[in-house]
Amino acid sequence: MTPDSLVEFCLSLPQATESFPFGEETSVFKTSGNGKIFALSALAGEPFKVSLKCDPEEGRALREEFPEHITPGYHLNKKHWITVVLDGVVEDEHVEQLLRDSHALVRPKVPRVPRGSAG
């Protein structure tokens, strides 16, 4: 995954926006409905990494499976965030699924329309 493909994928998710609250070197991806962060990346970083929100149990399992490539979130809550090195060891499709899952954890919940209500 390249920095450009990471940005393109993150922005393809519903209500996703990119901002730079920590300076122009760090892209922050949020949902526009509630402003919650689902991914952060220093796009010019070496090695290239992305931090994302993750279910705590899944995060633990991923850190065990990829100990050199998935670590507790860098400068983030270590229980709820992981950092993934994007050098190809963790396949792009897996990274994309992790990003979708992170987005799903923070996206605004759409209220259900009660049955029988006109939409």
C-alpha cells in the first residue's frame, strides 16, 4: 500500500474526511458526522505506517500474529489502537479490512426508522 492508495481508500469510506490537526506531515481521517478519528498516518514516514482503531481482542490477536508489523497504537490508547507497518507483510486487502472495521467502530450510527413510518 502506498501513501496515495491509503488516502484514496480512507476517503472512499462513507462520510470520511482528511485533516491535518497535528501538522501537515500527519494525515488524520475522521467521519464527518461526528468528527471521530478512525486512522492516522505520517504519509512520508519511514517505515510507512497507519494507526487505526481496533477491537481490543482482535488487536491482541493481530499483534501476536504479526509481532514485527502490528504494534500497540503509537502515541494512542494501547488497548483500542494498533499501528500497522505498510511494507507488504500485512497484505493490502487485510489492511483495507482493518480500515473498514476501524471506520465502522467510530462512524455515526444511523437511527432506525420505526416500522410503519413513511420514509
